[in-house]
Amino acid sequence: MANPDPSLTVSRVDSPAQEAQLEGLDGFLSYSHIDRNSVRLVQEFIEDYRLPAEPGAQRRTLRIFRDDTDIRTGSLPQELSEALTRSRYLIVCVSPSALASPWVRQELAAFATRPHAILAVLLQGQAQDVRQLLGVESRYADLRGLAKSRRIGRTEQVELVRVIAQLAQTDVRVLVPWHEERRRRRRLAAMAASLGVLALLSTAAGAWYVQRELANTAKAQSATAEAQAATESAQAALQKARADHEAQEGQRQREIAELNAREAARNQADSYVQRGQRAALSGDRFQAQHWFAQAFEIVDTPLARAGLVDSVGLPLAFAAQWQSAAGAGVARAGITAMAFVDPRRVVAGDTAGRLTLVDLEGTRKGWTLDLGSAVNGLSYSSHSRRLSAGLKDGRLVDLDPESGRQLGSRTFDQAILSVRHSPDGSRLLIGLTQPGGVVVLDGKGDTVWALQHNHAGSVQGTAFTRQSDHVFWGGSSSYVWACKLPDQGCDRPARVESWVYAIDVSADNRFIGFGAGGKLQLVDQVMRQQSTIAELAGHLFAVSFDPSGQYLAVAGSDKTVSLYDVRSQKLVAKSAAHQGAVNALAFNAGGSLLVSGGADGRLVIWRVEPTGVAVPAHGFVPSPQMLAATQRNSISDIRVIDEQAAIVSTWDQRQRVLRLRRAPKGSRPLTEGQMSVRLIESLDLARTSTFKVQAFSHAKLWGQIDQDVSSQLSALESPDAKPLMALERSGKVLAAATPDGQLVLFKRGGKSVRLNLARKGASAVAVFGRVAYVGFEDGSIVGFDMETRLRRFMSRCGDSPVQFLVGKLRAQQVVSALRGGGVCVLDSSGKVVVEEPGLLADAIALSPDESMLAVGGLTGTVSLRDAGDLAELASYEGHRGAVHALHFTRDSQQLVSGGADEILRQWPAAEARRIQQASALQLKVWLASRKAMPAGPSAAPWAAGYSASLVGR
């Protein structure tokens, strides 16, 4: 309770007549809230006590005021003053805590004019405490036994009856004996009631026993007669039962054997899942994928398969499946080609020549058309709204995707192996069996280009660039070919050793993915590199990039669907839901769904959740030879401007606004001016050393806020001598360390301040609170008090140059990262609190709640650490190459990283911190129960599809 108000008063009562006129309350309980439990029992006893009444009159009850039960909403002093005025007596509950309570003394002072109306109740302490509190000798009710027993016993009842006698103005010599007599009568009444119930039960039991014996006698006589008849029928039934038992036993043994086999399979699957979870926890992603794939092979229900997929936390999750009615278990009716006609509907063709429209919402079947020959290729053009099917008998059929009605047909003299529309809908690329090769048709069906060189062989893999000006194709030849349209020459960007079944090109034309035999090949046209990402047992029949260019989906004869991260070239998901070879893959337009079709006649629908955003290479345009100058567009800095978008600075001196995963579709991109404002607003979350966003100079940014500061900054930012700069978290102070050994502090709307560093070679600067920090090439760190303009400390964490400085405002600490390796935490006096000498940082970031420190390494690993003791919480492996930039979202839930692999990735940082505190068993249970959790980024334990290891402490 707050401090008492000295305005507590009570109306003066000068005579007994005035006192008799008071209405409403018989007493006011004054006590310390430490004794509230005992006081509550006192109030309940007094108010529940019914006083003796005259014959024919209603028994009277008392009303006692206690703040916990009677205070209304309003002014506390006014409420207490009114209650004191309306109360006939003040009941003071004495205890050691009441002696120290200013409220009790204030309420006693309010009754100073009515000392005869003060009653004392001793709850705890000694008798002299009553006199010390009241100031006079007073008869009190001794309730000290109440605190120990927590109930009102016989002794406490008598003491409280004396208080009630005073409150009710009743003679205590009458009330106490009356109370004892009433208590004795109640005890005798209870005993009499118990005896009555016992007698009633005894009588009922006796009657029941007699009736039961009579019934048993009659029943025994009847049973004897029935037994004689039953004995005869039982002998006949025994023979029949023996025969039935032998038949049932045989059936039961067969059922037990079937159940045992099913249980053994499930136990084996559980064993594989447990091994996979242990491998995932230890960071061995590939071994985990192996064991999960083994479990998928023997689990016997689609629900269990979906549960296993969800429990892994992959970006590829089983959603639903559709089974062809005539395709179950019939190899010749397997799915061979697919094409999306809108984001939720797909057309599938099979080896029996049927085309079926499948609505993925509930996997409902639409129209079905029998073409009479195996469907080898399907392609849909949203521009012409036509579906083209290439058949084994050489026919090319155009259809209306809404009704399945045939719009036209053309026949070639050889089998069609693949069909592909150009992205602009103006051309159709057809792959033929040998010796035909490749044909390109225009919108009218006329041939605009055909193979003009000696490629002797079949063509099964075909693809267009997104500009529709180049075609890729491959098959039985030793090369993958790239040709400029119209006939402007062809080049061989890749050499192969096996049959090419499928080819696809990424949305930015940079990557070419194809399957050659069992090898998955990736050609990076910017880096002029050809890599073998994986080598599978069997053949790769389908290859498809998602629309964002982040993932490459592949499938083949091993019955699995795999997802690879294009830039890191790592396997991020591998799932088995088919019972035969997988022949076709297709992403919908938004990239949220992937559909796989197999020889088992199934369409399996997978949910795809991207974990990053790719940054396009600067100025990349394919040449006629499909190669361009080597130029990477690495991410150099990140600023999360809100929960939906981030400004990314790249090495080509440009900035791009990239939408994070939760960004709403259809929102407009920011202008350069809006980016500048958002950038300044976001700097309070960074707390990093050097402001690395290059095109946004400080002079340009501050020119929108303070022209004077902008002009002074322009003078410092000369091409030959660029200072290091850092903003204070509020954005009102900018610190600049100049090459000549000066520290200049610019205050928004104020004058600049110059401090002499007395040395040159500044390598990092940071400012937060009232302290500016400068790191030097020799590893030393100097802290300056910006108010006194004096050096606060000089410290050192190592001998290599200081690369980063990050400030912890609440703890008044600074985190330093050295270029040669080593991270340490210093307090406000420069003392090293904790250090990690072997930790090499190429980027660091502190979460806005200052609980986590993210460290990016040269090997592509992002280490999440406790900001207090630098203990590792989790390790994320998704990048290929150095991590140059890190930034947390405003709520500290997500960590955003970027680097040399040109992709922005998100990691659930806060989730990793919570899981880190769990035991291995708790984490295993949490992973297994994840399928019951709501979908979304906050539900995933790690960034979906990338290796992440939990570090115990």
C-alpha cells in the first residue's frame, strides 16, 4: 500500500447520543497487510456471528469494515475517512508489523477523540505491544494462536465473543455463557444425527439381507433345473466349440503375425527417426536426411509421412497427394509430364495417354481427356492461354485448359520428347527423337528455327531464358547446347558424359541446372563455373528452379524429391513420398507449391517456404555464347528498416530494398528519399562500428535533416581522406574519426565538438550513451566522455586492428572484434569482462534487446552467442562464402544475414535462445510435437532447410 495520507479524519462525536446516530458500520479493522490472512478470519467470524434476539425478533448481525472487502474505486483517503466516520468502533489488530505501519497509526489518530471506541486484538507479539501502540493500558483479545493454527479455535472464539459483546453493546456475562451453551447444543445435535443415520442404515441392511437370502433360495432351485438341461446341450456344444476354436486360433495367429510385422515396421521407422533427430541435433544434416529418408520408405500411412516431414523443419513439407484412379500399381499409367495452368490447378499426363486437370484445393479431379498415346511433354502459356501436349506418336496437341477441348493438332514424323513455351508466349520449343533434334515454332505453328548442325541424337531436356531469346537443350549428345534466336549461332556451355533428361534456367539467367545421368550439374554463368552438386544412384528425370531462383528441385529414379540451395549448393531437403520413379516436377507461379509426379500414378503436393532473398548480379546480360564477365554482387551491409523489408548494400555501390518473408504482396517499393529516412530510423538497431552502406553518404543523409552538419561532413569526406563514422542510437549524434587523429562529434541542431585523439590509425568508431569509442590499428580502444571531453579509459583486447565496436547501452559495455581474430567485452572502465580469443568475425551485430550477439565468419557460418558471456547458443550454416553483414529485426526475433553468396537469409534467433536452455530429451520431444504447431517462421526451430546445431552449456 502507498504512504498514508495525513488528511484521514473522522467527524467529531461529543456525546453518546451522537454516537448512537452513526449508521452503517459497527467496526473498522485497522491492521498491517502482512496480517491480512488472520484479519480476514476475524472479519468473517464477527460478521457471520448471529446474536441472541428477543422472542419474535430477527437475530442481529454485525458489519465490519476492512479495506480489502469494502474499498470502492475512488479517492483512497476519502474512502477511509468516510468509513472511519461511519464506524462505531475501531478494532486495532496488534502485531510487530502493525507497530511499524504508518496507516495503523494514522487510523488511531483519527479516533483520538473517541478513545472509548478503540478495541485491541493481539495477533502476534507481546502484551506490551498493545500499550506501545495504543499509548494506554487496554484490555485486549488474545488471538496469538490464530497465526499458528490458521483457524479459530475454542479459545479464540471466546476472545472474539468478548469483542462482539462490546460491538453489540451486550453484557459479556450473558453472551459468553450463551455462546458456550449454543456450542454444546450443536455438538449434541450432530451426535444425535449421526446415531440416527447409523440406526437407519442398520435397519435397511437387515431388510436387504433377508430379501437377498429369499431370492437366492428361489434362484438356486431354478438354477438346478436349468443346469440339468444345460448339461445336455453343453455336451453337444462342446464339440462344435472345439472346431470353432481351432478355426479362430488359426485366424488369430495370422492377425498377430500381420500386426507384429506392422509394429516391427513402425518401430524400425521410429528408430530411423530417432537417429535422424540425433544427427540433426549434432549438426550432421546429410546423415539426418539419410535416416529420415529410410523412415519414409517403411512408414505405412500418408499422415505419418507428413508428420515426419514436418518434424524435420524443412522448407519442403508434404501437403497432400492425388492418386490416379487407373494408375494405382500400374507402371504403364505413371505420371510423365505436368504443367500449372494457374497457382492452384495442374494438368498431368500419363503413359496411357490421359490428360487430367487436378484442383490442388482438396485434390479434386476436373476434366479428363484420352489422347491415345503416351504424353511425353506438357507446357502452358499464360499469354495465349493454351496448353500444348507432346505425344509419343509424334502429335503436338493444343488444348483449352478450362474445358480440355482440342484447339489444334500437328504431327511430326518422330516421337516428341519435350515441349516448352517461351516466357513471353511467342514461341514453342520441341525436343524430338533422333535424328530430328530441336524445332522452334511461332504462335501460328510455323517453324522459325530448326537444328542446323550435326547433333545426331535425341533431345529430351529443353529450356528458354526468361527473355525468350536463347534456348538450351540436351539429350544423347555429349554437350548441353545454348543457341541465340533467331539462328545466330550456338555454343556448348557444358560438357556431359551421360544422357541429359532435363534442363532448367534460373529466373535471372545466371544458373543452368541439368541432370546428366545421375549427376546434378549447375553452371554459374557469372563465375564461369560448372559444378557437380550431387550424384544420385540412378537417373535424374526432372529439374526445376523455383521462381525466386533460390531453390533447385530435382527428382529421378530413386523415388525421392530433393531441394538444393542454388548459391550455397547444399542439400536442404530430401523427401520420399512416391513408390516409383519421379518423372516430373513443377512449381506454381508464386513458388509456394511444388508438385511431383511419378510412375506410381501419384501427384504429391509439397509446401515450399523460402528462407532467403537472392540479390541479382549487377548488370548481367547473357551474351550469344551465354557467358558474361565475372562479377559477383556480394552483400556488404544490411539494415532491416521494418519487419517486412531490408535495405541491402552490395559491392556494386548500389542499394536495393528486399522484401523479407513476411512482406505483404503488392506493397510499393520505397523511393530513394524514403530509403534515406528509413535508413536513419533503423540505425538505432545497428549499434555497429563503421557505417558501411556506401552510396548513402553521411553528408547526403544528414542533408535532409541539418544543412549545417551536412556541409561540415562534406568537408571531411574528401576522396583522399575518408573518416570513419558512427551514429549514436537516437540518431542525434554522429561521431567521425578523421585520418589526422581527430574525433569530431556532430550534434543535430548544435555545434560540432573536436577531440584530439593524440594518435592516428583509427580503424573503428562507435558512440552510445555519453561515451564515444575509437579502436586503432594496434588493437587499443579509447573511450571518451562526450560531456567532459576527457578520455575515460584506454584498453586493449589484442594486438591486431580493431575491426568492429558494438555498444551495450543498458550494461554500459562495449564489444570489440579484432581483424586477426578475437572478440572481447569491456566494461565502462575499460576492463575486459570476457573474451573469446579464437573467434574470427567478419561481421557482428547485437540484438535490440541486447541479449544476443551474432558473429559472421569467413566460412559462411553464423554463430549466435549470449551477449553476456559469449557462450554459443546456436550455429547456422546456410551461406557459401564469407558472411559480411548481419542485422536483427526490431523485435529481436529474427536474424538477417548476407555475404558473398549474394542471398539474404533469415534465422529464428529468439527461438534458438529459448531452445538452448532445454535438455536434449526436451528438445527431442519438442521436435516430434512440432507438427501440431501453427505454420509460420516463428514455429520453425531453425532456418528451414539449413544446417543448425544446438550448443549445450
